[in-house]
Amino acid sequence: MDEGRPIFQQIAEQLENAIIDGSLAEGAQAPSTTELAAFHRINPATAAKGVNQLVSDGILHKRRGIGMFVSEGARGQLRQRRRTAFAEQFVVPLVSEARKLGLDPEELKNMIDKAGQETGLVGITQEGKR
């Protein structure tokens, strides 16, 4: 757990990550708040707050008497939300700094491709995008 952020947000993010990476599939039952609380050694109310955040966002839904389940379309919704956040947090400042430095789009693309090759993300800006 990260000391700098509320635990309930970290619980929600862990569940989101499991949905995005496919380890928690759409339609699958999510861990119960009791399971999450026991695993993380936290108060069940804290775990419930993280789960309820995902219910409010439409990522999880309740089946009365059974538990929480991953909603259909949740993975796509989370990926889109994260892509938007990624653009705002990283791409917009990158393009802004490139503009200040007088880099044209081709130079920036080449720099990204080079960095991708060095880190194993070969051809990230080329047509068959990953």
C-alpha cells in the first residue's frame, strides 16, 4: 500500500488494474469486501468504500445476495478513462515542451521511437500500433 493515498482509492485502483489486465474478466465475481479487508488487513468499511466507488462508476454491479460482479464494458470504459488521463498527464506536457524547444512533429516522433526501441516498445508510433 502507498502511504500517500487513501487506502480505499488504492483498493479501487487494484481492482481496476485487474479488470484492465484481464485477470478479473467482465462478468466475473469481484472479491468481496470481507476478502479484500482480510487480505489487506484493513477495516471492511474501507474496502467497501473502494468497491462502492467502482459501483458508482458503473465498473462493478451488485447482484443481490450473491456479490459484486464486473460490468459488461468495464474494461473498455477503464481503458478509455486511463487513456484520457495519460494524455492529460503526459502527452500534453510532452507536446508543450517539444514546442518550446522548437521540435517539429517528425523529430518528436523519432525521439519517441528511439526511446521505445531502447525500452522494448519497438515501433510504438508506427502504423500497426500496439
